[in-house]
Amino acid sequence: MEVHERRHAGQLHESHEESRNRGLTFHDLRHEATSRLCEKGIPVMTVQAITWHKSTQMRRYTHISGKVLVDAVRRVDAVRG
């Protein structure tokens, strides 16, 4: 494991410990992270790697906000002219 990977693993562990004190689970954090990354337009394969999912089929973990959906429809409309 490289230095930056150890640092990130340590930060993740600290975040997990803090969240447990608030009644959250690792799954809660993973679910939230997956949703936020998708909303920011991060490519699905990148989200998969960051959140350690085994496949890109993460639909049940993501909840896309109404604003993101409206923005997507507007972009499609702009492409269509």
C-alpha cells in the first residue's frame, strides 16, 4: 500500500469511527458517497472504484436529486436543439 493510500485508509477509518458515534453505519456512508459522486457527474466506473462496488450496477444505492434530473433533461434538450 502506498503512502497516499494509507493516509486515505486512515481518514476513512476515522470517519467511520465518528459516524458510528452518531448511529451511522459504513453502509450508510457508502450509500451517501455513491449518491453524491453520481450527482456530481463522476463517471460510474470511477464511482465504482472509489466506493468499492464489485460492479457498476449501483442503482439501488443511488438517489439522484430532482435538480440533477432537471439539469440532465436541459442538457439533453440543448443537444437536440
